[in-house]
Amino acid sequence: MTVTQEDAFYEFLDSVSEPFTLDDVVSFVRMMDPKQVGRLRMELSSFLDSRKLAFQLDSHRWVSRRGCFESAPFVINPTKLELLNGILIPGHRCVPFANPSLLPQDYSFYWKDRAIPFTTTEGPPEEFYPYYSLFGEEYAPQYVARDNPENEAAFNSDIYEDPPEVSIKTLDMRNLYREISFVPGDHLVVRVRDWKEGSFNLDRVPKDAWARSDIYAWIEAAEGGFEDAFEFLGPGSSTEEQVAYAYWYGGKRMREIPACSLEDFIYEETDRIETVPYGIETRFWYAGKEIPDINHLAGSQLPPDQTVVESILFHCQIPVSEYVIQSYVRDSLFRREKDYSAVLERLVPPGLRLEDREWKLLRSYIASTHGEFKRIYTFFADQTMGPIRQRVAELHTAVIDLYARLKKSGVESSALPTHTYIVLSQIQNHAAAVLEDLDTDETLSPDELETIDSSLDSMIDTYEEIKELIEVAIAARRRNNLSVVNLRRDGKFMPWRMIQISIGGTDVWRRITMPENFRLADLHTAVQSVFNWTNQLAYRFSIDKPARGIEKAGALEKNLLIGELSGEGIGEMIYEYGPNWTVKVIILPRYDGGDEETLRCVAGEGAAPPEMMEGPLRFRKSVAALDWGADAEQQTARRELGPGFKPDYFDIDACNKTLNLVFCALQGTETAAKSVSGKTGS
């Protein structure tokens, strides 16, 4: 597919509002560019399927985003801040009804065919982030920064600190709020006026106009829509994509009123959907559940119509486009290397292998590209982009190499940090996207280069953090292989385990050490200790699939030893505490604790929620209310969380003092006197 054909394809989707067939798309694209049409039908079908750019009605027909959302209504409930200041912040409020290629500041709004004027609103950026969080909480600062050049410059001046104040483009609603006598609790009903241009009509609905039963019907449709989207789409490529498919699968009822605002639904009304971590990003997911990790690098930048060279690299777990390869060639020219051999070494690190035929094809492509670029390349014209491109290429190579070493090491995913492969994939995707942007003869603007350089610093920091954790896991695997062979039986040596425990639906976790001859009941005592819980609720340990010595999934016997679990091939468990808390337990590789080893916590984050609270959703809402809630909400949150609760506070020294007391008590039990069962392989 040519560039013109791809542009025509997107133009078609932006313009069509009626259901269409693949023949309709092919005809339109051929009319715009009749070249290279032999594989056009297959490529367009692949684009529709892989990029989720339209909703499929049946095996032959699709509906575009415009066709689905244009003229459909949705709800915005202005906040206290907006009403006090006479403004409305578009932010994420129009997702998924707005054209995703537009930024919120590009939208326009009308009241009875009268354009609503814009104004600017100043304040600390943290005050505006909640209005952009549905794009993904991690992207809220970027949306605020991109609102205007001054914000972007302020954010780029220090990537580790937010600027003290920013300004954003907001709707000037002062006269309109007075004219329509808008009061707190009233709803703004928004209807898409022109999807492609991003224009909307506003109307007012009084707060008591809708029956609560009608709102419940909408919530039920929304929960079903999101869960169907998770089944079909998984975590998707973005939260915006997840939301769009939720509104599609939720059916016509989700695109009608009475309705909830999307914000109120996600953060207030549902206990089945929540925001969860997804590597270095966030996604919506089933409440209380974790998005499973992948086991490969998923390259979202790779087009579905792969070339031969792209296919070779893709099957070698290097998901890049030819534009990335070309950027590597430009980097080689910037380094003033005499030939292209170093490009091959950086593009395909030593840990990966290609067949001779594949090496020959790849070498031929790089050699021809190198020769072509060398004739027109100017070193001095590349002085601004060259250093940045070099840094990005080095990061991309390092990620691919680390991934290859990790796969070769044989470390099980249970021994790795949560979402290790997802994080690596996200860094690789971001680096590849930047390399594509830098594959050009035209120098990018200073602002664009500064933004890329700032994001690169953040990516490198994330890479270094995940690399350190992976190196520890690989080293532990190596030590574990040796210790299995050299275990002594003289009573002076006791195998120990690192155990990671994390509370589902929160960012709270701990990593503790424990001897293999402790029971699950002892692990329960340790979990209670590190989370400052007081054993007021019933508990059980369970697994979600059968193991070698355990015929079916379900509850585990509390007298099982930690070492026995490993012998049965169980590396992960669920610790259910009361009706509201689910704790994921990961048993990490064995190590020699030595004579002085003790039960202790070696790492952790976050203050644990009170055990009697109504689960992770309520906990997150209470934590958010401490910063953003009204006075009454803050008082309720402080009462539920306890006096002096600090969400990010974790005192590891105090935790270990308590664990030491627990260890001394447990050593006095029969458990501590046992030796590890023969099932452990000792």
C-alpha cells in the first residue's frame, strides 16, 4: 500500500457514516491512487482487523467511528471547580465520541447553534490532571503540556518536576451557566455535531429529570460493554480504544440517554470495572484482577502489510518497520562508520540468530539503503537530530538484547517483576516510534526535538530499573540451579524463598523472605503482619489451575509447606482475605539463607488499606478523596482510612521489627522444627 493509498483509507473512514463493505473501501482507495493494487484488498482488510479502526457488523460489513458516534448523545457533569470558575474543561469528557486524531483543545462547542467562546484557566497542573485521566493516568501530564507551547516548554524544562503553574484552554461558561440557571447536580447532555471536525452541541437536563432505574439500566449496559471489550480486545492499544469498543459492545443503550457520565461510571458507579497497571501504562480491566503478562515483544508500530525484511525481523522477535531500519542506517552515517556491518550488529544483537538466507536478505537491504542514503546524507545538517537518534537507537538495541538474554535464561515469569514483558514491549514500541519519526531528511523543530529528548530520558530511566530487576532474576536462576545440586543435609543449611505479595486492585506490595519449612498458615501470619492487618477475617489460599500433585484448582491445605508447593510446581497463589481482599502471592527462586537469615521484608511500596474497608475500589476512591474530594468527602476518607493515613508511606524498619517478633514466635512452633519435606527436592 502506498502512502497516498493509506491516507485515502483514513480519509474514507473519517467521511463515511453508513455501514460499508471492503469493496467500498477498495473502490475509494483505488480512485484516489490506482497504483500497486495487486495486494490492496488484503492489506486494507488487514488494516481494518489489526488496527481496530472500525466496528464489524458481520462478516462483510463495518461501521466507522463516525457512523457509530455522530449524532449520539452523552453526559458531562461539571465539577465544583468548573462551576465556581464558570468554565468547562473538555479534557477526556468527549471520549469516545470525538475524533481521536484531534486534541481536546481542537474541539468546538455550541449552545442552540451559538458558538461557546473559549478562555484560558491557570492553576497547578495537578488540578487539571483528573480531567484527562481517562486517556490513561500516565498521559494526563502530556495532554496538559500539549495544550499550548508555553505549557510544553514549562514541562520540558524539568522532566522530573511538574511546573508550578500552567494554563489550559477551557470553555467560557459564565454567561451560559447564568442564562440556563445551571445548578450543581444538573447534567450537560452533549451531542456530536460533526465527528470529523470535533464539534458538539450542548443542552441542559435538570438533576431530578431522570429516574434512577433508567440510570441503572445504562450502568448495566456499560458494564457488559466493557467486559465484552476486554474479552474481544484484551487491554488493547490504549484506554481510548477500550472505551470505544465498550460503547460499541454495550449496544444502542450505551449511546442513549438517560446515562451516566463516563467519569462517574468508572470512578463512582461500577464495582466491576477499574483502572489497573499495564506495564508503565494503565488500562481498564475487571475489578480485582490483574492483566496477564505477555511472553513476547508486541510491536504495535509494525504495519499489517509486512515486507519481507519486516517479516524476517518480526519472526526474530524484533517487531520494527523498514523506517526503523532506515533510521539505524542514518545513525550509522552520523557515527561516520565506513560500512553498514555495525548496523546489522546493533539491529540484531548477538543473543538473536537468523538463518543464512535471512542474514543475506537483511544484509542486502541494509547495504542498498546505506549506499542510497550515503549519496545524499549531510553530516552537518544532522547535528541536531543525530545525537538524539543515536541515543534512541542505543536504547532500542539494549531492549532487544535484554529481551533475548531473558528468554535464553529460562527464568519463569513468576520470578520476574509484574508485567516485565509488557514493560519491555512498551519501551521497544516507544523507541521504535521515535526512530520512525527521526527517519527524515527534514530537521524537526526545536520543540519537537526537546519533547523527544525529555521522553527519552524517562524511557531510559524505566529501562534501567527493569534491567536491574531482570538481572537479579537471571542471577537468582543461576544460583538456584547450582543450589539444587549442592544442597547439604547436615542441618546447618536451610533453603529459603523470596515471596512477593501484592494486594489486587492497588499498588501496595511487599517482598519477604521465608524458609521453605514454613506452612501456608505461617505465611498468612506474615501477610497479616506486613499489611498491618489484625486477623479479623477468614482467609484461604487457592490456585486457579491444577498442579502436578494437586488434581484440581481451588483451596489449598493450610498445613502445606512452602517447599512442598514448589515441589508440586506451584509458583503463584491467591490469598483471599475476607470478601473484599485478594492478594497475589508469587514464590520466587530458592536461595541459601545462611545461619543468620530471618523472616524479613526486603522491599515494598504503599500503605496497606484497612482490612475492614470495602475492597480496592473503595480504597482508591478514599485515597483520591484525600487530595481531590470536597470537605465532606475528605472527612469520610480520613475516617475510613484512619488518622494520619499517608498512601505512599511504608516504614520497612518498623515492618521488620514486627516480622522479627513473628519469626521468633513461629520458631517455637512445631513447624519451625521440621525439616523440608522430601517433595522439595532437597
